[in-house]
Amino acid sequence: MQRFSNVIIVVLLTTLISACGKSPEQAALDDTGALAILPLHERFLGESLNLSQQAQQFCAQQQRDGKDLAAMRGKWIAAMNAWEGIQNIQFGPITENNQAWKVQFWPDRKNLIARKTEQFVRRDDAITLPALQDASVVIQGLSAMEYLLYDKPSESLVSGVPGHYCEHLSAAAMNLHQVGETLYQGWHPNGQNYLAHWAQPGENNLDFPDTKASIAAVIETLVYGLERVKRDKLERPLGLADGGQANPYLLEWWRSRQSREAILINLHSLQLLYSAGDGKGLANLLAKRGAAELAEKISADFDRAISATAAIEGNFFEDHAEPAAQQSIHELHQVLGGLLAALKREVPAALELTLGFNANDGD
């Protein structure tokens, strides 16, 4: 990890030194990669390693109690939060070989996670990492671990009842770390260097022939992420659509009661992709291209969405119908609608580019 961190520092210094003479588009790509995409993937790699190490230690204990389970859950929450930071990126290594499904299976409308996990742990053979990787993606990642740590199997994890639950937990945590390594190495300059493939477009680059294509990928990620929050994390489970009925079992991370926190991480990470933190991101590019007022409006709407989410008391699963929660949830829903409208129509028009079909279909 230290070696990778040092390389990131070199990338940042190189970016700063070479900033002079860059077009605003190239500066936005370089800073978004160095100050948002790489750090978010490094965080997921680190937290997945911490989770895997904690799981090995947890399962090696002859006796386990509630404090051990709480520590295990804490590492799972940290890894889940790190995943939410990169969950919505719609280009690069995450889109290859079912990587996202290996981390999270959701929405789970038919309770497949519980059913397939229970089938898997009834096997006679020991549960190993290769055995898990040969099984369904439904039971390979954070979703299956949430079931193990927060549903009925959690009782067996601390009671000492014989079974394969802890073997499954340990293998899933190791698998998650392997996925984290794959994603990080896929982006990193010392790995497969998708960063250069995306941030250095050119006529011989079939995916990104020019800077507009690369910038469009970022905007499409923002649109996809915000649509997913608005539709899949709010409207469908909480019945916000016209005539809709709430079904909290469709919430993301309903077992751990982390649905609101996941949205908060989503919004912070999407805001980071938009601004590139303290660097020159999409917000700066809009200002350079004569749309400073639009850039500021989008930044303010991100802040409003984050504030509305943070203001929601309790958790979505149990408290979504409370009047105070309803007010903040509807405010968040409204702000997300404005953000999506700006990113789908106003931003592409200001930058004279066209988004791909998936970012505009609204499905």
C-alpha cells in the first residue's frame, strides 16, 4: 500500500508541474483521475484488506462474543462505505468481468442472497476461496457478508454452533479484497493503467478518441449515480413514485440499516468526481467554458442534497414514514431531480458534447 501511495504522490506532483499549457479539458481529466478516481479506488482496496484480515482473525477464534461480532461489523461497514465511493463509476475496470456483481447483488427482490447462502453452507466440503469463486456472484461479496453478519447466521457466528458460516464469511472477505486489488491495479499507472487510456484520448483510442468522449464518461457516471440514488434507493423502496407503496426490503443494505449512510457516501463521492476536490474538475471546466453560474448551481445542489440526507433521523427501514424523515426525503428527491436535469441537458449543451444512450434513457 505504501508503494502505491508513493506513486499517487508522484502522479499528483507531475500533474501540478505540467498543469501550465494544458487545455481546461485535459486539466479536468488529469485532476479527476489523480484526485478522485485513484484515491477512491485506493480506499476500497485498503478497506477490503482490513475486512479480510479481520475476518481471518474472527474465524480463527475458538470462542467469539458480541464484541467480536461488533468489530467484524465495523470493518464490513468501512468496506461497504468505500465500495459506495466507486459503485457508480460507469467506465473502466469496474465494468469488466462482472466485477460490480462480485461485490454487491442488489436489488434482491426474491431474497436470493439468503436462499443461495443457506444452500451453499449446507455443502459437505469445506468452503474455500476457489469454491466460492466458482459459485454464484450472489453470494460472493458484501451482500452475502451482510446477511451473515446481520441476519440469522450472526447468531451461529457467536454461539459456536458448527457450520460453514464463518468459512463463507472468510472466503467472501478474501474474494472482496481480490476484487479491490483488480480494480485498483486496473486503474493504476503501475498496473493496467486504464487511467492513461481514459485521460489521454487520441485518434487511435477507440474508446476515447477525444477529450469530449472522456469528459462525457464522467458526466454519464454522475447521471447514472444520481439516477440510481433517486430511483432505486429512494423511489422504489420508499414508494415515492405516484401511487407507489413502500417496500423497505428493497432498500440497499436494509439488514444493516445502512441505507441512508450509503446514499450519503454516494453523494460525497459523486461530488468529488464533479469537482475533483481541490483540483480542476468538471466544475472548473464549466466555469472556463462560460458556464460559471451553472457550475456553482450544481455545486450548491450537491451541498443541498448532502445536507438533506444528513438531516434524516433514524434509518430508512424503520423510520422512513416519520413526518420529519418524510420532509427531508422529499427535499432530497426534489434536489436530485434538479441535479439530474442540469447534468443531462444543461451541462452537455454548455460543453458541446453528447451523452451516451444509457445516461439519457431514464431507466
